[in-house]
Amino acid sequence: MSRLVLHIDRLVLHGIDPKDAEALVSALQEELQRQLGTNGEADALAALRGIVGRSRIKAPPLRITRSAPPETLGRALAGPILRGVKS
């Protein structure tokens, strides 16, 4: 199995409390790893193929309640980010 490295230089989220950032990012990272690893290496590479050379990926909007914990938001962001990669 090959090693896949995805580097997100900057993630812009409006309305997030800075004290929640670490938990949110940790949950996002775990969920991206899970989703990319679920269907095997070939599917992960196909999902990311479109981002080579792109400086920006715009993910589709995500609606979530304000009271949601940062871990929930981090997990919820993974899907829209991957859909943004594929578009």
C-alpha cells in the first residue's frame, strides 16, 4: 500500500470559536482518513487526482447547528471537502 499525503495549508471557517479549532481539525483529519481509506487506495487516488496543481478548493456549503460540538463539525466537513475535490 502506498502512502498518501494530503496537506491542507489553510482552512477558512467563519463563525468558529478559536478555542474549538484543535478539536475540529483533529476530527476533520480522522474523518478524511476514514473516508479516503474506506474504498481502498485506487479510489483514494482517484478522489484526489483533480487537486494536483489547484491552489484552491471550494467545498459546497454545509449547514450545521451552532450548538454542534467541534468534533461533529470536523466530521461533517470531510464530505463537502472531498466533493469539492471531485468537482
